[in-house]
Amino acid sequence: MIHHLRAAGVSLVLDSRGAGVPVVVHWGRDLGALASTDLTALADAVVPAVAPSSVDVPLRFSLLPTLADGWTGHPAVAFDGVRAAPRQLETSRDGDVVVSENAMADAVITARLELTPEGVLLVSHTVRNAGSAPLLLTSAGVALPIPDRAREVLDFSGRWAGERHPQRVRSGHGVWLRESRHGRGGHDDPFLMVAGTEGFGFGSGEVWSSHVAWSGDTRQWFERSDLGPAVLGAGERAELVTLGPGESYAAPTVVATWSGTGLDGLSDRLHPWIRSWSTIDRPRPVTLNTWEAVYFDHSLARLEPLVARAAEVGVERFVLDDGWFLGRTDDRRALGDWTVDPERWPDGLGPLAARVNAAGMEFGLWVEPEMVSLDSDLARRHPEWLLTDPGSVTWRWQHVLDLSLPEVEQHLFERIDALLAEYPIAYLKWDHNRDLLVEASRPQVLGLYRLLDQLRAAHPSVEIESCASGGGRIDLEILRRVDRVWTSDTNDPLVRQGIQRWTGIVVPPEYLGSHVGDARAHTTGRVAGLGFRLATALFGHAGIESDLTRVGPDDLEALRTWTRVHREHRALLHGGRVVNVDVADDAVLIHGVVAHDGSQALFSYAVLDATDAALPAPVRFAGLDAARTYRVRTLDLGAPTTAVQDAAPPWLADGVALPGTVLVEVGLPMPLLTPGSALVLHLEALAD
């Protein structure tokens, strides 16, 4: 039978006729409503020639390409010592889900493919040992053929406080392989691998992408060879996995997405799909986090004035960061002892939480449950709970607890559960500040998922943020268990602009924690104006990370204005369509959010460096309704932008009303902003 899945302009055609593993005939642009005769003709017509000095049958790319079939490319699913070709046992379809059960020697491999209503393709494998002897699984990834016209590859690298740094290559023959070995995604996580037509951008080009929904080690690859199709592959990076008789391995889901309209087209599918299952069910509270405000300087007397100032400027959630628990005076001790420090908090955290709640804010708390310090009561009592030897190398002076041990999982649940029961904690900032540095990270990741699931079930109203030294653990499986991600440990807006743009291809803005920090960034030492900091933090899950007791009255008033503006536009910012504008000048970054009904939009025009012309090109506003007329005006965030010009463009004085076609195709000239400045514009459709 030939299966044709269609959704939102995407087609997937699978040919499951015969005894072989189903063949991927097409994944990409919608082919329309094809009759069964058309599908048969298509599947037969795309069978390739037989090349000289090759296997003597046409080479077709199946869901499980193997050496036994003549595929000599990078393996997707493979076993040590197994040479048999896979064969199909049964393939069935239920709506937009196809399940194909196949056998390879004693292994039964069940492939599941689902095309969501948004056009997102979800692919996963389950491998079961149906024999009587152990099976050695060496790989269980997903490989999908894509057209040869997809020659350019985009993925990401990075470092602490500099995540999601894009890199592009034009691949020749061979494999472009990215592997993560951190036990978490890591700051250099490839995150999303995109293959596309030459010169693809945010608004143009045909692109295919893969993302591994997994919070541990991953591998992603792109391959071109003489064998025919290009391949996009992805899965968990796992060393040898031994499956005893009857045992199974469930591979992480690979999230594969096609777009005919560039990178924004990927977001147009991924964001609505994520929102369809998101745990977020209310507006995102404006947050103040205490880390860069006080670091380890904790006491009620120190924090009470900060609570008062936070409430004054419109903060809705106050989060007490690291330093509240037993003996935690610096980052070299006390992790694992999740009891309140009696010296700094003699009456517990109750008085602080009460003041926070009385001021109209939620109370949040930082935790790092997966970690332990050697200098802690827990490590002294249970050195056998450490994932690695106590004498092994530390990272931020800490070790990892072995979450595969039931007693560790139970202990952590009991400690966090006790905190949540004792105090009115509405939110946990869940940190993870080191790599695991072990080969087999899978048991740790599954232990984390179990722990989070157990806590969410016991405390369904408590929100959780995923933080991992910043953005070191952001993926679409952890996202099912959290309500926010900390995008990066840097609050430097110059760096944040890029990090948020690229992370936002996959993750909707309501998840992306983004804070207004001090004028001098703590991670880079660079000084930024308040206007630039406000504009950068506006577009995510907004917050503040600064000691407001030391902020002057003018800046406090600006913050008060900013939080009000954010609340006024929060529904649009966290529910609209994200757009990014392709520009020739790398010094300029333009992005926005457009209401799905086209009624309004917010756009940010940011200048990051010296522009390549004295008069930069006009800004064109992507995503507007061409048939409507919009009034464009600047949005006052409370602090001015900085420009060097003899006169501003005249339209800025009172705004301007123009048809959507003009704004999309011609655009508007911007003021001559200095590097490290941004302007936010509000566009509102006029009544017909």
C-alpha cells in the first residue's frame, strides 16, 4: 500500500508495497489530493536507474537504510554483528499516523511517523529484542531523504553566555556530522539542523530541518553522496546499547519540518504545534530574579527593599536565586542540602515569601537538584550517590547525582516536595550547571524526566524553568515539562539579540526568558543604554535582573513604563506570528510579531554595529496583510534611543499610515541609530 499523509501544505508519501521496509517517496511540498492510481504511478516513476559498479537493483531509500540493502551512507539503525537485510512485517495507518513494524535478524524495529495538523513530521523508532540472545544496538537514529537541491546547511555552535551561534556550510560529498557529548544539549548544541536551497533566509528558500527532542547527547547529520538522495539524519548519540531478550529501546522523537518560505516558515509550523500541547495556560508574569542583584548576599533585611522596588515597577514574580540553603555562601559548597539556611534565614523563607505575596507578586525559588557539592552533608552521607568518582574532575566545583538510582530520585522528590508544601512557591528555577562527563547519559535523562513528571503531578500549579548554565538544555522534550527556558546567562543585549533570534526559530517567545540587566553587563563588561536593554527584553518572557535599590528614579520610572507596555502587548508578543526580516547589512537586526488576524504588529529595529552605509536601507515589514492600511508609530518603552543625525525621517514625528503592500515592499527609513541601540514600532490596522 502507498500512504499519503497531508497537512498544512506538506506531503509525506511512503511506499509499503512488497516485503521490503517502506520507502520514503516524497517529503516536502504538498502534492495535492492524489488518487491511488496517481500514487502508484509516482512511486513507480521515481525508481532510479541502476548505476555501473553498484548493487544490481535500483537503490531506494527506506525508513531503515542498511548496508545489506546497498546503502553505504551514514547508518541510522544498526546492530553489532547483524548483517541481515531488514524486512517488513506490517505497516498500518490510523489517520495521520503510520506505524511500520520491521524485522532485522532478531530485532523488531517499529517506526512511527506522524504528520501533525501544522505540518510537523514526528518520527521515532522502538527497537525490541525478540530473540533469545543479547542484541548490541549501535545506532537508532532517523534518516530522511531530501532533494539534491538542498545544498546549504545551517546549524549552531556556541559557548557559555554565547549560545546558538549560527554556522553555514555548502557541503560537497560526505557527511556533515554534529554530536553532543555533554549529557545535556550543551552551549554548543547543534539544536536545529537545516538543509536548504542556495541562499535561503528567514523569508525565502525551501528548507528541511531536524531537531532531536531529547535532553541528553544527540547527533545530527547531513549527507550527500553519489548514491542519490541527500539525507538529513538525527537521533540520540548512544554508545553500545545491550538489549537482553524481550528488552526494548525507545529512541527519542525526531522533529522534522519542511518550509517553502524559509526559516520563518519553520516557525510557522513549530510554534503553533508547540502551543497545541504547551503547559502554559496564563499570561507570563514579569519576573525579577535576584542573581545579578545580590548573588549570595542573602538576608531578609537585604531583600526586603528589593521586594518593595520590584513591586513599584510592576514586577509580577519575585525569584530568590542561589544562596538560600544550608551553608551556601559561595559556589563551592552545600549543593544537595536543600534545607533553608538557619543563619541567614532564622525564621525560614516564610517572612520573605509573605512580603512578596503581600506586594502582589508570586514567589519563586532557585534549585539545582541534579547536582551535589563534595562539601555538603548529602555527599558526606552518601558518596555512593555520585554519578562519577568523588576524585574525578569537578565543574563549577560540583558533582552530579546519579538519577538512575531509585533512592536518589526518591530523596530529591521528597526534598523538593517538602519545600513546595512548606512555602507558597509558585515557580522553580531549575538549574543544571555542569556537563555529566560520562559516556552513557540516557539513564540520567530518563531519571530527570521521571522526577519532573512526578513533581508536576504532585504540584500542577507550580511552574518550572529549565536553566542549564543559561541555554545549555533547551529542547522539545524538556519543553513538555517546563513553562520557561533561560535562554542564556548573559543579559548583554548585544549578544542576546542574536541568541533570542536563533533560539526563537524553534521555541515560541513566551518561553524565552529575557531580562533587563545592569548597564554594564556582568558577563561581558560592555555598557548598554537602557533603551536598548528594554527593547531587547520586551519580546520574550520579560524580566529584570538588577539591584533596583541602586537604580535612579529616572530609570525606575522607565522600568515602570516598560512593564506596563509589556503587559499591554503581552497577548500579541506571546501569541502572534514571529517574523524576521532578511537584510543585507549584518549590523542591522529586524524582527517582529504579527497578530494572526493581521490587525497589529510590533517590530524591533536594532543596530548592533556600524552600518555599511551612512543611510541604511529602509525597513520592510514582513508578514503584514497587504490588503489593509496600517498606522505606524514608535512605541515609547520609557527610555530614549540614541541617534546621530541632523534630522530624523519626517514620518517619525506623528507616525504615518500606509498600505500593507507599501510597508512590505518599500518600507520606511529609520533614524540613524548608534551601534547598540534599538527602536520598537507598533503597527495597527485602520478600520475599513
